[in-house]
Amino acid sequence: MKDLRIVFMGTPDFAVAILDKLVQNSCHVVGVITAPDKPAGRGRNLQESAVKQYALKHDLPVLQPTNLKNEDFLKELRALEANLQIIVAFRMLPRVVWEMPEFGTFNLHASLLPHYRGAAPINWAIINGETETGVSTFFIDDKIDTGEIILQEATTIGPEESAGDLHDKLMHLGADLVLKTVELVKSGEVKTIKQPQTGELKLAHKIHKETCEINWSLPIADIYNHIRGLSPYPAAWTTLYNGDEELFLKIYAAEKEEESHSQETGSLVLDKKTIKVAVDGGFLKLMEIQLPGKRKMATQDVLNGLNLSKNAYVR
């Protein structure tokens, strides 16, 4: 059995669950690398990453390099004498970093590779209407998410699951997979397979504001998947035209009502409690929305303080 000295690299909440799994199972984490503190909120106060907050609570040494090729950082990293590095939701590493440890550097990715390589695999799996996804561990190489696979674990995507729901499911599945991968490395029984060369790969490029805008001319199922695939973050949005007003509207949850109708796409069916949008194949009943300067609320509560014209529509 190999005596492992692990450096963990990650930043958001997703990575915290994996780091906690390692700590709770007595893995020897000798250091944690995370993003530098960033200004956040109206006061622009420096905010520590979720991983840093966890590491400090558990007395784990923390490094926060701005430049991963900086000689001072590399010197500090070497001084930790790690022989295994684990990456979860961090950034692309230079060769000098991922080649450093004796037993390599492996990454946890929230998809069944080779599909959904990239920054937003959870969002795109739902947006594209997938019914299955999973998690993969693989050894890092010089490209993005292309290294040899160590382990994979599949799971289903429910028809009503949001990106937030799937995030939490994959976070726990991923924590178990990372621990299994560490145990394989420790036992010296790691066997990898090259990522299969399939036809057309489904990719998971970064989500931008333009990505989140709803195209109301799409079929009802595509719009529904778009909304849940971006909920709760960064959230699908549209422009609500209400008389002379143009309101930026975020939509976090909707329900499908599939039926034939003759209403114009984007027109609204309103009553005191609900907003329904007419689309190809039926209506989308908006369940949770957010108006500018307001918090996210149930649609019924929003309507209490919003006067919508009979001719209001979205586009």
C-alpha cells in the first residue's frame, strides 16, 4: 500500500463535498490550492472561496496563487511533498504542476466522458434533454478533459430535475468516486482506458448571458429543459413587454402544459395567480420568477404587486 500525500485543488461548494469526503476518511491532505479571495456584494468585501473556508476550519494549509507558473508558488507546492494531486472544479493546470506528483494528478468531471467536456456539463446535460449522466475521474493531460479515464459512475436525470438538483446528486456521487479512485491509487491497482473516439461529441462550453436568453419559438420541451438546466444559476431570462415597460425577467421554474392552441407564441394567459406563456406545443406555466431589483419569488406572490396589461407578452 502506498502512503499518499494529497494536494487538493478546487474552489466552489461542489469541491467542498469531495474534500470533506477525503478528510472524513482519514486521507492525508497536505495542502489545498484554491482561487484568490475576490470582492463580492455591494460592499465589495473580499470573499473567501468555499474550499478555503472549509480548509481553514480543518487546519489544512492553503495556497492561493494568481499565476500557477509563478516560481514562488511552485516552490511552495513542491515543499508540500505531495505524491498525488486531486482537481475538482478548479482551472486548467500547466504541465509543470500536473506532472509534479509521483502518482499523477486526477480530475473529477461531472459527466460521462468523453461527452460534455467543458465548463458546464451539468447545465448542458439538462438543456439538451439527456436522461442519463454521471461522473468520471481521469488523469490530467495537456488538453481539457481528454485524459485517460480511471472510473465512471452513471445516474439518471429525472424529467423535472433542475441543474441544482443534479449538481447535488453528482456532488455526492463524485465524492464517492474520488474516494474509490484514491483507494485504487493507494493499492497500486489503477487501470485506465483511453477516452473513446466517438462521432460527434456533445460539449459543455461556458454559459454566457446570451446562452440564458429563452427562445420562445422553440418546442415546449426544449424551452422547459432550457429553464430547468439553468436553475438556480445563472437562470434563464426573457424580456417581458408590459405596455410601455420592458422588464428583464428571470425564470427559475415552470410547468409544461402540452396541448394544441391557436395563440401567438410569447403571448400570455393571465389570471390573479398564474402566468402562462403560449409556445409551440402548449403553455409554460411560470412557477418561480424574479423581476429587476426584487428577490426570487413564487409567481403568485409577484402578481400581487405587478399590474400586467392584457396585451403583455414575452420575447
